[in-house]
Amino acid sequence: IFAAETRAIVDFGSVPEIIPLYLIYRPANNIPYATMEEDLPGLFDCYCGREGDGNRLAPHNPSEIGQKCSAFQHWLYQWTNGNILVTDLEGVGWKVTNVK
């Protein structure tokens, strides 16, 4: 639904990509469910998350991608009338993972 609603404006530049997380079923294993995602080689950066007390949101990275992640966080919160809030956006380059 959000892919249909979100479009980058002209001259917006690169867009962060939230990589998919896959749930797999392994019936022969004693822990039958696991998650997998693409390996992201490189150093992880935290783009936006929560303050130390966990109650307030705060941008962690003043870079272009950090600002765009913060804008996405704000847009999603507004678009859903405060019902959905994403935090802890981190990743490598324009690939974002660990979204909570």
C-alpha cells in the first residue's frame, strides 16, 4: 500500500530502500522458524532512532540519507494519523534494515 502512495518528487535524488525480511520454515529443525535478509557488507550507520530514554525520536545522522529516513518516519506517522511509527532505521548506504 505504501509503495502505491509514495513517490519521489522530481529532483528528490536517491531513495532509501528498506530491504525485505523473509520468514522461513524449517520443519526438521528444533527451532522451525527463522528470518533471513540480504547481507549488507560494510559499516552500519544508524540514521534515525530513539533518544537514550526511548521516549523521543531523534535523527542520528545528518547525512542526506539520514534526513530522508527522518522525513519518511514523519510522513508515515502523519499519513497513518499516528497509528504507525517506525524507529531504529539503520543500514549500509541506501539500503535500510532493522526497522522497528
